[in-house]
Amino acid sequence: MAIPVPEPHAVTRNADLVARSLAAVWHPCTQMKVHERLPLVPIARASGAWLEDFEGHRFVDGVSSWWVNLFGHGHPRIAAAIAEQAAALEHAMLAGFTHEPVVALSERLSAIAPGNLGHAFYASDGASATEIALKMAFHHGANRGKAGKDRFVALEGGYHGETVGALSVTDVAIFRDAYAPLLRRNFRVPFPSSHAASRATGGAECAREAAGMLARLFESEGESIAALIVEPLVQGAGGMRMYDPEYLRLARALCDRHEILLIADEIMTGFGRTGTMFACEQAGIAPDLLCLSKGITGGFLPLSCVLSTDEVYASFWDDDTARGFLHSHSYTGNPIACRAALAVLDLFEEGDVIRANRGKAARFDLIAAPLADQPGVRNLRRLGMIWAFEVETDEPRFARLAFESALADGALLRPIGNTVYFMPPYVIDDEDFATLVKAGIGIAQRWGRR
């Protein structure tokens, strides 16, 4: 794919914007001092699967800009829906008021979600959705006379966001440890690890073993547990660790037996990432609370949602105001964001995207196959539109150097520790995916242990 000719006199614009950003912006998930050595990448524009800086350098967005972009940057249908809605109603508070986009989105999400998830509560980001789900789970129990159910269970290695409540069920040390004194002490149970059966998922044997340990915890501590929270099938920030659907089936049955809610954090896995619209579908189960965000607006606007069962919703229905769910965000159910999400659902339906992605993923598997033969590459795996592998390396700066290496090869990749992964927009084609694979091979050849 041809690289555009740089704009006249644009050669200093990258450096100018980087300097201004370092002087004014505190960037997320970053030790800012690293940018003394590693320059920020200034982005001027984007289209489809590509990002472009001010000087015409282009990068395949191999991580969907932190997993949010589904149908490519600047998709005209989503952009048009946003413009149309902005001209009609940009925002109205959702306390005491309502509007068509939020009602229509709630109806359509309920219709496609697994199980009987009849009511939607909105916020702006994934961590906020986690906070909402945890508060709902506790308050649901309290409204039913079980206020002692005030603890939560999460899987080892899980990630559910970085606000204080979300961190209390997150088990990624680099995010959690600095704030440990602020966090409630919840329970962690073993991940259905990959030490048996299928290297891609850990296998049903591992699922049953891990579920047995969950059962023992529920038997001893069930009266104090409000909910189990899981990332269904794939732990994202934990290193794209995949596990067998059998674990979800067994966990659902255990939650029912002990009157513990099941929270499915599909913030990353939702909207087709794992090969079905929602990962829970592959286990044939439905959660009590379903957290959604990231791809919900196709990467255009911040929006998150928690879908609840009618049973959970009914426990808050009362003449007593204090028994209601009094959580709020100023931009809850923003009409413009909801219209973007509705456009995303239209694209899914009209393009039969889930089926199309299955064919595309099979082709991409062939393109990615040479990765398995590279130095130090282990456990090449794929679920839906997520590919991942580990690089055995002696380089302590691996993640940073791999990021720089990929940029030099025209790709945006952001390794998690020594895990390299591809999670591109669904519009990526074979040639662009091959660019990601080439960048991955370059990383392994430079730093993989021989």
C-alpha cells in the first residue's frame, strides 16, 4: 500500500505536537519519564485499519486503538449517525428524562444479549461499568435482606478496570499493587490454566479442576459473597490468556446453587471479538449482569453499559428511595454515543459480520502460521479475531523495544509483558494483516531466545 507524499513543510509538525503534548498532557498507562527516550507517536488522521502521522508515516492499527475500533477509523455510517444526532439532540440528563436513542439501544442490546437481560444502565467507560455491576450486586443482596454478601470473587490474572472498586477485583500487579492499601480484600480463584489438553484454551480438564476449587470457596464463604466476576473465555490485560467454555458452564451452576450473581465482563470480549457476539454464548450461559464498553460505539465515542436480569432490576423497585440504584454519571445514556452504538449494531446485522469474520480468521491463520517457527515463539493461539503468542526472551525491555520495532515495520502493536497479540479492526484485509505478521516475525527474530 502506497505511503502518501508528506504535506509541504510538515517535517517539523510531529516534533512540535510531541513537545506540546509532553508539556501539557499526562498520558494514560505510562511512566512519563520513558518519553525522554521513546518519542510519542503523533496521529494526524486515520482511515480504515490505518493511522497516519503528520509526516505521512502510516501504521496498521493492530490493537484497534486499545480494543475499541471494530469497523475501521472514520467509518462513514457511524460518523453520519453522530452528525445527525448532534444536530437534533446532543444531550439531556437521563434522570427524569428519556430519549429515543437510549431507548432503542437498550431494546436492541437486550434482544441480542444472552439470557433475559431486560434493563440497561449506562456510563462512559469500562471501569465505570465494573463499578456499577459490583454496586448492583451488593445492593441487590442488601435489598433482599442479605447485606452480609459484601465480597466478590475474581479469577487470578483478571483485569476489570482501574478505579478503586474495579481494582479490588483486578489481579494485574502493575496496576493494583501501588493502591493495595485502598482496596477491599476480595477472593481470587485459580485461572483454568493451560497445563493440560488444548494449549489454546487450557482444556475442559483444567476448567473442571478450577471449578472444583471455586466450588470449595463457595461452600466455605458463600454467605459472604455477592458475585463472581469473570472475563469470559479470554483475559485481556492478563496476557490474552484463553480458557475452555466449560468453566463458565460450571461457574454458572455454582452461582445458582449458592445464590451468587455472575458478572460477565465482556468489555473487551463483546461485539464479536471471540467469534460470537458475546463470549458467553460459546458456553451456552447467561450472566446476571453483563458489562459492555470498548467496541460498543465502534471506537468513536466513550460509552459503557451494564445489562441486568429482570430479577436484579426488580429487587430495586420500591417506594423507598434508598432501595433504588442511586448511582449516576452526568453523561449517562448520551444520545450521540447511543446513536453511534445503534449504527454499529446496524453494521453487524447488514454485513453478517460474525459469519464473515470466521472466514477471514481462517485465512489469517494461514498468514500467521510462520510465526510458530520463529525464535522463542510459544503458544501461538487464536480465538475469534484475537491472535496471541509469547516470545521467550532475555531482553528486560522487551515490551518497549517490540513496540518500537513494530512501528518501524508499519504496525501498531502493544505487547503485554512478553505476550504479543493482534486484535485489529474487522475491516482489515489480508495484505494489512500480513503487515502485522511481518512485524511480529521481526520482533521474534530480534529478541526471541534461540
